[in-house]
Amino acid sequence: MSDTIIEVRDLVKHFPVRVGVLFKRVVGHVRAVDGVSFDLKRGETLGVVGESGCGKSTLAQVLMRLEPATSGSATFEGRNMLTMKGSELRKLRRDIQIVLQDPYTSLNPRMTVGDIVGEPFEIHPEVAPKGSRAQKVRELLDVVGLNPEHINRYPHQFSGGQRQRIGIARALALRPKVIVCDEPVSALDVSIQAQVMNLLGDLQTEFGLSYVFIAHDLSVVRHLSDRVAVMYLGKIVEVGTEEEIYEHPTHPYTQALLSAVPVPDPELRDQRQVIRLEGDVPSPVDPPSGCRFRTRCWKARDICATEVPELVTRVGNHPSACHFAEEKSVVP
Ligand SMILES: Nc1ncnc2c1ncn2[C@@H]1O[C@H](COP(=O)(O)OP(=O)(O)OP(=O)(O)O)[C@@H](O)[C@H]1O
Ligand SMILES: [Mg+2]
């Protein structure tokens, strides 16, 4: 078996922008995901990090086959996952699950926890015959650290962290190979975040899962990620192992994000130079020419406006999409 489970190449997802009341005219496109390539290895966690609107959730939606891709390719265990139909697509929908950010709105308030966690069995009855479902749901609740006796309670009777555990139990029900975690802890208190992250880590080991782990913040994904991809305006600007990204970042955007990560030690904090990014993220409808980061980059020169920097290894051991990639340790 190949050690790559998902292979994505030049993936593009554009949303048309329409105006007009009756005859809706397409006046442009939101270039939400604009040429993304990466591999997900079996059993690894790939962190995907970037500011709001850079295309993280859109990438997740395309991988989940909830949105069609505009172009590009993606394979799951070597087979084209973007065109699968019928029984092959049904199997894919078992193999890849998603955990969403908001445990308050992603669970149906009128369904009991048992019904929520067991719902995937209704859609895929082959996984668990009817008579065995309640027992399976109890086991799933136990696996995620919830009391199996609470199977008949409703979502509002649980805390935020517990609700996220319900979402995780549901994602596990069909014994998936990959879980896409779209900011699963962003809505939770910091003290609860670590517990949920630890649970996800334990489940990964227990079930041999591969994760695509989406977050805003580099500090959130560090502990769990084997590799990290940094996104900016629909593109991956730097990708590398946990050590390469956090200890030897080469893209100015990654360096700026790292410089904003809170450092608890006051002495180290004083030593550190914080890089403040000027301005807002430009619109993905009309991104800057050349390098998309150039309008906020302190290194930008003429070439950055005319030539798109390819994601290739220029310095060190990992790829970075910057004409002037340079190793710079940010966190002392
Ligand atoms: N269905 C849609 N139709 C039109 N535009 C969309 C749609 N979904 C997302 N977008 C746009 O695509 C861009 C990327 O959005 P996306 O939700 O993927 O970003 P994100 O990185 O997940 O952001 P956040 O961190 O806020 O969750 C944004 O400009 C967003 O407005
Ligand atoms: Mg999102």
C-alpha cells in the first residue's frame, strides 16, 4: 500500500460573482482556492494554516465532495476522488469525514446524542445492522470520553467541549481513514482546546487516522502536526515539517504569523521582534499580480509584481513560494 493517501495537484475552486436581479451576470470570480498541491501521508497530520478567507474551508469542502472543483486533480488511495460516482463515492463518503468548527450550530438541537452519533449508520447500514447500533453508539461515546449513559440527552445539555466530542464520535462512526478537522477547537475555551486536541491525538494513534487539520493560528496546530502548509489568498506559500516551519521558516508571511504567536516566557517575549503586517488581506476576486503577498511584504521588489513565485525549495530543505526566501528564526 502506498504511503500517500490523498494527493492533490493544482486544485482550483472559483466561485462566480453575480450581479443583476433577473439576468444574473457573472462579473468575476472569487479565487478561493487557486492552484493548491499537497500530499497527505497515511497516519500523518497535515496542518493547514492561514488568515480568515484564505480558502481553508473551501479546500475542505472540495475534498469532502461538498463542492465541485473548478480544475485540478485529487486522488484518494490512487483513485480520482473528484469524479467518483455511485458505490465508489459512497465508499469515499465513509472513508473521509469532517469535524466542523462550531459545536453549537453543527449539531441538530432536536436530535438526541444517540441519534446524532448513529445517523451515519442510517446512511450506511452496511456498517452496523440495526440491532447493534445503540451498542455501537455507546462505544463511540465512551471512546471520545463521554458517558454512554447520556445517549438520550440533547446537545444543549452538554458543554462546548463535550459537544465537540459528540461531533468527533459521529465522525468516527463509519471508521474513516481520513478526518478533515476544520478549526475544531477555535470556538472553545483555551483550557478545553488542549483536551480536545489530546483526544484527537489519541484517536489518531488508536485508529491509524490521517488528519487534515485546519486552523487560523500556527500555535494551535504545532503539537499535533507532522507537516504544516501555510496558505495565503488561495495558495500554499510554504510547506514543511513541523520543525522546518517553526524553527526555519523561509517565507515572510510564515515569519510574520510566527512572530504573532504568543510567547509565555516574558524574557523571550522581550527579545522577539514582532513583524506587523501592513494593511488587510486583498480581495480574492482581484488578487495582486505576481506574488499575492507582495502588497504586505517588506521584502517586495519589482519582480514580485510580475512573476508568480513557484512553490519550490530555494533555501533549506522545504518549498517556499518567495523569490527572496530566506531562513529566519522568529521564535527564540
Ligand atoms: N459558496 C461561496 N460562494 C462565494 N464565495 C465563497 C463561498 N464560500 C467561500 N467563499 C469565499 O471564498 C473565500 C475563501 O473562503 P473560505 O471560507 O474557504 O476561507 P477560510 O480560510 O476557511 O476562512 P475562515 O478562517 O474565516 O474560516 C472567501 O473570500 C469567501 O468569501
Ligand atoms: Mg473556514
